Amino acid sequence: QVQLVESGGGLVQAGGSLRLSCAASGRTFSNYDMAWFRQAPGTQREFVARITGGHTEYYADSVKGRFTVSRDNAKSTVYLQMNSLKPDDTAVYYCAGRRHTTSAYTYWGQGTQVTVSS
């Protein structure tokens, strides 16, 4: 069983930066495929970024070039560095993990609110 706890959300002005963290429990964190999703009010949850166990990164087109996902396996933590934030980035951000890349994301955090003011 893996538990995920996000932190680092908050209120920031447009153009600013935030770094989200996702701390994971479990001894096999380094093998997990990890991702960030977000959900704005009245919308469906959407993919933001992903980092594999081998540190390959994937991004949604809407955040490419502005967001960077990374992981520190020694700390069992995944990060999402968000730069040049826009009001459209306002959402609850969720961390997710899965053991196998062929399965759905099994583990989810509680979410952290990011609000970008114009």
C-alpha cells in the first residue's frame, strides 16, 4: 500500500512560480510510475505531467516549457516545479502513482489547491 501526501500549493500572482511536493510511503517508490493531475471547478480531472521509474518525463501541451516534474527516490518524493503560472493553471493538483504502466493510477493524494491571480 502506498500513501501520497501533496504539499506546496497556495496563492500566487500570474507569472509567478510554485513547487509542489508529493511524499510517498512504501519501500518500492523508485519503481512507481508517478504523475500529476489537476482539476478546476466544473471540469474533469486532466493530466499534467508524468515521470517514470526511469526518469522519463511527459507533459501536457498546456504546461510544456513551464512545468518540470522530477523525483528524488532517496526521499520518496515527486516534485512539480511550476513557472510562468497563468490564471488557467488554477486547480486542485493531485499526485498519483501506479506500480505498472499498463494499469490505471492506483494511488492518489488528497490534492493541494493552486490559485493564480491575474
